[in-house]
Amino acid sequence: MQVILKKLCDLEPGSFNSAFKFEEKVILLSILIDTVHDLNEFRNFLTKRNELKSSYNKEKMDVYATIKELEQQQ
């Protein structure tokens, strides 16, 4: 990781692809992903998205139940 940090200090955006080996890129991306997952804001975002998805799924199931009732009434 020290090698990656040293390369990042002197790096310009256009040279990212050539400055790192594949393994270093994977390590760097893994650390960035882990760091983002540790952020409370990201956790709150995921919680809200899951709640929204759950409400849409419940609404969808209610619509399917209504359609099924209407079909049985015919």
C-alpha cells in the first residue's frame, strides 16, 4: 500500500492507467470501496434505497392482488 500511496502523490490524472500495475489498481479500488462502505452517509443512502424498494415491492404486490381479485370477479 505504501508504494501505491507514493505513486498517488506525484500522479497526474492522465497517467493513472500507465502508473499502476493491475494488482495495484485492484488494491486501490478495494480500499476505496471499503472506505465508501464505512461512511455513514453511504449507509443512510443504502437504507433509504432499500426502504424505497420495499415500498415499491409492497405496492406491486397490492396491484397484483387487486388484478387477481378483478379477474376472479369476472
